[in-house]
Amino acid sequence: MTTPASAVPERPSMSPSPVSGGCPASGGKAAVPLSGPGFHTEPQVVYRTMRSEYGPVVPVELPGGVPAWLVIGYRELHQVTSDGELFPRDVGLWNQWGNIPEDWPLIPMVGRPMPSIYFTAGAEHRRHAAMVGQALEEVEHFELRRDCEDLADRLVDGFCDRGTADLIADFAVPLPVLVLARLLGFPDGDGPRIADVLRGLADGGPDAQEAHLRFGEHMQRLLAARRAAPGNDVTSRMLAYAEAFTDEEYVLDLMAITAAGHLTTADWIGSSLRLMLTDHQFAVALSGGRHSVAEAMNEVLWEEGPTQILAGRWAARDTRLGDRSIRAGDMLLLGLGAANADPHIRQHLSASPGPSGQSGNSAHLAFSHGEYRCPFPAQEIAEIIARTGIEVLLDRLPDLELSVPAKELVRRQSAFLRGTTALPVRFAPVRPTGDPS
């Protein structure tokens, strides 16, 4: 849970000329455009080239010629995320605001100063994090697994008698939002509507702004309902927290919890299933090997984490990082996927079974690191949703197999998030649960 759901697709480069200032490349090398098919097909090849030519901190160019630094070294990224004073998540520090048009396509990802857990820094961030963290910590894991099993079974019931399915659209995408909606206190009937809103946000198209407004309206209604009738849910616990927050703050934090947890968890499910369907070393998971499910999920966090690049941090003052001169207000993008593959750190990690040699090793940066990392309770919730969902699916449909060649599977067109757009499968049709016929 590290990225707002609206931060997914890339759009074509904008028409304005490149802005001045920011992150000049050294040695006469041009900044690297942070787009292109390489990020979608073989991102680690792109990162290896970056590392060879630029080192651990790379000057990059965002749509419209907007400059930034991409941190791809594990140690350098650890340094940035460990120093919240020098590199806070304070978008108000950005030295490019005067050059950013209102319709810049990455505004939903970069954000604007607003009173939410995701877009505040320092003491204000810690205030929000304490309230949200306590509400999430009190989620009972046994009940969460039961809810995941129930909702996963319902989704499987929707296609199990067909013998075919798209595991992304039919399962991986809807499951996390349905579970999160129940955790927040929405009636089950509202879950599909929340999922529809989040799809509109994730598409990043012309309807994204309207979807964002509807998203906020859903949360406002939920807040009013839980204030009138508290329950055993995250929203009620946030309202009962010792320190009072404004309705705007509650709504924005509820939106952040849902958006950050939705698509990243969906991509974790989808990429894990893809790995188990295409890599013979994880094929045992398809026959009910529970341990292999956990290994596949961990492999994905190392090799194809849902959040490849995370925005962002901003330098509070002039400094140096990885032999680069960083100016006050420069944006630093966290190259989580690249840092996980940094050979300087991977060679020091203990080897163990599995293609990456990282089975059981959780030193990855898939959830970021430091003060602004994905909260630990949120990580646990995401893991329970993903693992329980996959186990239910494989228990119900143990003979799953791809219905297209693996080479035809398409990745999301984004340098920032890593996911599969569709995962078509076939299997022997089975009756839905409770079907007496």
C-alpha cells in the first residue's frame, strides 16, 4: 500500500517546452525520459543501463520536460527514506511549481499540499499516521481472513461455471476494494460502486476528476453514517481516536487508505498468479502448496513489486546524494523496483531457494522505508488479502492454466506501477458454492 490509485497510467508527453532548472545531467548526458516501452516490458534492463551510465541517482524527465531525480541505488534510497528532515515528503517544497500547468497529468500522483496522511510531512504527518495506524492495528486478522474468504468465494462463484475467466478483471482487481470497503464500514452493496469509482481514477482519463469527486462523496456519506451509528470498523475507530480531526481530514485519510491499498494489492495478486502460471518453479502452488503461494508473493515483491517508482521526496536544502548535487526543492523519485535489484546489495543478501535467491528475505523496499513507508498494519492487511484470495482461488480451481501464450500477456503502460492488464485462464467448470443442482 504505497501509491494512490490515481497514479497509474502514463499519458503522452505534453506540448509545453521543457522547463528550466531542476536536475541537470552531468557529463553532458541528457536526462532520461521516464516513459517508453522498456519500462513496461523489461524495466530491469532499463535500470541496469541507467546504473551503468549515471550511477545510483539518475536525472530524469517527466511529461512536459519536468525534471526530477530517480534514486535507483538501494543504499541511496535507504538514505533518502531514512532522513525525513533532509528529504521530507513535503510537496510544498517543490521548486517547479511555477512551471506546472493545472492539467499536468501526474498531479494526482505527486499531489498538492492537503491535510491527509499521504500529503503531509513532519509532525502533521505523524499526527495522521498515529490515528490511521491505531485504527488499522485493531483490525482482527482472523475476521479479516474470514471476510477475504467470503468475498473471494463470491467472486469465484461469478465465473467458476464458465470454465474461463480473466483473473485480473474478475478477481484480482475487485477483491481488495471489496475487502477494504467492508473494513471501512461500507455495506457490502456499496463495494461494487467503490470499485467502479476506483477504476475511473485508475484509468486516468477524462473522467478521472469526476471519479475523484464521487470518491470523496462516498467517504463523506460513510463518515456521516459511522458518526451516527458507530460500528466495529476502521472509520468508527478513526472517529473515536483521542484527538479530533476535521471532516476534511477524515475524508482525505479514508480516501488515502482505500486508494493506496487497492491497485497495489490487486497487482500483487495478479503478478503472483502470473508467476505461478508461467514459472515452473512456482507451479506447485497451483496444486495447493500454501508455502509456495507465500514464496511466489515474496518473489514478486523483490522482482516485480506493484510500486516500481514512488513520488516523492523533496530536498529541504542543497545537499549531495550519490555524487549528485541536489538543490533545495528538487524532487526525488523513489525507484523501489530498481533498488531491489541493485547488485551492490543483492550480492550481500543471504542466498536461499527461489529464482531470485530471496525466498523468505523481506529486506526488499516494496513498501518503501522510513517514516513515510506504508504503515506496518497496512502491509499486514494487504498480505492477508492477497494470500487469502490466492489460496481460495487455487482451492476452488486447482487446474487453472493460461488460455493464451505467456508472451501475449501485457503489462500496464506505466513506469510507476507494475501490473498485468489481463490474465485469461481456463479450467474445468465447477458449480458455485451453495448450488444444489
